[in-house]
Amino acid sequence: MPRDFALAALNRADSSQGFQKRYLETSFEENSDLSERDRAFIVHLVQGVLRWQIRLDWIVKQAVRFPFKNIELPVLNILRLALYQIFFMDRVPESAAVNEAVKQARDTCSKHVAGFVNGILRHICREKDRISFPDPGRERDLYLSVFYSYPLWLVEKWIRELGPDAAERLLDAGNRIPATVIRVNTLKTDRQGLLDRLNEEGVTGSTSLYSPEGVTLQGLKGPVNRLTAFKEGLFQVQGEAAQIGSHLLFPRPGDSVLDVCAGLGGKSTHLAAIMEVKGFILALDKSRSRLISLLQSSIRLGAGSVNPVVADASGPLSTFLRYPFDKILVDGPCSGLGVISKNPDTKLTKKIEDIQRLARLQTTILNQAVHLLRKGGRMLYLTCTISREENEGVVEGFLERNSEIALENLKSTIPEWGLDLIDDNGFFRTFPHIHGMEGFFGALFTKS
């Protein structure tokens, strides 16, 4: 049955980012009798197929004697699920993976299709150690695309921007299953206090390398929101790079802060904690449902200074916000190329044309937000992507258009623990293959 849940999630025609994750969350709510072990297995299967789909499809193409495009999606997903287990899950016997795939084909398709699935999978199992990939000497980019399972356009882009060796290390790092990282809520406890509480619940944690509030969890079984420490608001799930991002704005107690793309509120509530709930944080987002989740998190964490408001940050904010803010955070919509390990479907949903579109949107949001920054105030531009157009390109265009704005070198302001994360241009920059965390970019502006 777990494989059937995974197949149903993969068969959904919705190609929007994060759809399969949302579909599984709904399915789990409707099937509360599913064990934690089965839920974990289902998630692992779906995420694994999404992470390795390009390589899995390449393997199928080597085995069939007719055009790959003629394979219907439900049949292709049955093959993908089986091949992921065969090539990437040592604990699943090949025979079990094949037999379950044949059963799925028989239950959902015809007897003829079941025979096709059985024949293809058994042939691949026999040839498992002789799978051919593109020649890395003659077709380097295509080889990297297939072997590491990334779209060719993204491989070529990262090679241009980072060089071939760094790009390959980045591709490899993005395929690692990420650990769960949380942020201690300093409004209610400190990091050691949280570690002690987690230990009482059978969960061990280790301190993050950079973020002063970061904890990496080990031995976690089941959803993190089932922990008593979570329900009591002692922590929030948040990646280490995102945690560091809040510190780059240098919020102080009593500041007025505008978070123009607040989303679920991870950074808004973090800013409130750094400010000791002294001051005012206006959290904007165009999604009402996301702001409802933000409000629930704020209540759980005790971050009472966060005030959610539904608004589109790409529109004229100054028409309804009349007073300037001390600090502004622009964590705008981006391609998410720095968090592929957490969201492997990014490889399949993002296209090369999205990059320029998102860069234009980010520039628009910055140009709207800057009108609300007081003189002498600071504005932080933050992304979770590795893309020159969305990072340095946006910064350069924004500075050209706004003569009263200056770029601040983060090396002169960041605490000593973060100096390694600032590049020679004064930008905040993290890479999965270098720093062991998400790929983020940050630029800090001041208004003269």
C-alpha cells in the first residue's frame, strides 16, 4: 500500500513546485491509520524519484525499443518507483521492487502492460552493472546532467558561473538528503535548554556550525510538530542559512521592521526573537493562508510583535503604508536553486525562462520597498538561489536606479562567527558543497 500512495502522488498532473509534498500531507491527514514507518517510506519514495528522475528516465530509455515519449505517465511512474528502489535502496530486494511494480501495473493498467513492466525491469536488473552513460570526455555537460540528474540548462548555467569542478560538487551536494535543522526560540529557552528537552523526548541534536540558534536533529521519528518541545514553542523548523539571514539585517529592540514577503514567517518570528519582542514587525504576504500559518506560529512562539497583513509586495506599497521603517527585509520569490536538496522537484518544475522573470519581479519588489525605508535605514535583499541574474544582477540593476542607496559590505558588520560566509564583494553567500547548508545570497543596502 505505501507504494500505491507514492504512485498516486507522482501521477498527479499538477507541475507546480511542492505539489507532491502538499498532496502527501493531505493524504496522510485523510489516512490517519498509516504508521510512521509507512509515511516515512512513502515520502522517501516520492522524494527519491523526483531527485533522480532524469537519471531514472535515461535508464528506461536504454531499455525500451520504441520512443520513450510513448510510455504513458502512470506506467512510467511505476517504472521510476521500481528503479529508484533497485538502484538507490539497498534494503529493498530487487525481486520485491519488480513484483510490486508488476502488481501496480496489473491493478491500474492491463495485463499486457504488466508484462511489459515485468520484462523491462527484469532486463534492467540483469544489465544493472552495465548501464551506459554519456561519455564525460566528449559530452561532459550531458554526462553531468544524466549522472547527477539535473536539467541540462542548469548544469550549463552553473558551469558558466562557478566552473566545472565546483559545479559538479554542487550537483553532488544537492542530491544529499538534508538533515532537519531547527532554530531555538530564545524568547522561551536557550540552545542548551532545548537540547536537554529534546533529549528527554528521545531526540538528539548537535549545534550548528555557524548560526548561534541552530540545532541539527538526529534520531527524529515522525513529524517534528508532534514533539512536545515544538508544541510549547521552544523551536521553529528553519534551515541554518535562513537563520543567519535574519542576523544580517541587525534588528534591534525598538526597531520598526517590514518583512515584505513573509511567507510562513520563519524570518519574521526570528526577527521578533532577536528584538526581544520590543518593536514592531509588519509581515506582508499576498497569500492569506500563509499568513494564517504565520499567525499560528507567532502565537506558539510568543512572537507578539509580528503583525501579518495581506498585500502584494510587487504593488505600490506606499499607497497604504505612510510611515518609513528602520529595517526592511526583502526575501522575495526566487528560483530556489539553493535548496534543491530539500525540494528536489525544483529540478523538474523550474525552467530557464523562469530566471529572468523572477529577476524582474525581485527588482520590482525592491523598487517598491525602498520608498518605505527611512533615511539611514537598512534593507536586506535575500534569496535562496544560486543564480547570477537573481543575485548580483538584481543588486546591480537596483543600485543603478536608486542613487540614494549604497551597498554595505557585510564583512564590517557581521559577527565574527559569520565572517567566512561573506565574499570579497561584501555579499553573504553560502553553498551546499562548501558550507554544508542551503545556497543563499544576501546584500545589505543603506539609504543616505
